[in-house]
Amino acid sequence: MNSQPIIITEPRRAIRIIDSILTLIAWGGFLYLIIHEYQQLFSRQYRPEVSPAITLLNYFLFALIYV
């Protein structure tokens, strides 16, 4: 059997740049959600039936899973 070795190459620079941009957008959205939640927490518009701690925990878990 004459098989060639598998060569693992570096991803192209464009792919790395796009990946970095998408990661920054995702983290920016996550930080926006946290800041928005804290602003609502200290305003009168916050929904009393939803715990702010649970909401922030959900956002944190979302970031761990998807970002």
C-alpha cells in the first residue's frame, strides 16, 4: 500500500481573520446582554417574575456553550 501522509497545514490568514471577527462579535453581543440586564435590574422596567441571577446565569452558560 502506497499511501501518502496526511499533511496538516495552518488555516489561511483570511479564515483566521474572519474567525477572530466573528468571535469578537459574539463576545460583544454577550457583554451587551449582561450590561443591558444590569441596566434593567436597576431600573423600574425589570420584570419581577424573572430572577436577575437566573437570567445572568443563563447568559453565562450560553457563552460557555456557544462562544
